[in-house]
Amino acid sequence: MGKALKYFFGISAAIIAVGIAIFLIFTYWEKILAYTTAGARVASNILGQFSGGDSNSDPSDYYDI
């Protein structure tokens, strides 16, 4: 009986944790996207500094560091 209760509580805790994660993702989806795109912009700016500027204007300059 003790093992059955442990399994029951473990499974129910996992289901609750997944439900909470889904709720938080749906609730804060816009903030998650905003932080992700901000991080991508920062990474793009850093890579632009290393590559020497705008790589779209001169493709021959793309790999020059």
C-alpha cells in the first residue's frame, strides 16, 4: 500500500508540475518571446562587432575577422 501511495503522489505531482508549466508558458508567452528576440538582437550585435559590421552589404567581407 505504501508503494502505491508513493507512485500515486509521484505521478500526481508530475501532472501538476506539467500543468503549472503549461499555464506559465501560456500566461507569459509574450514576455518569453520578447526576451528571446532581445537576446537574439544582442547576439546579432555582438557578432556584427566581431565580423566587422554589416555582412549583408558585402558578402565577400562576411568571414573576415
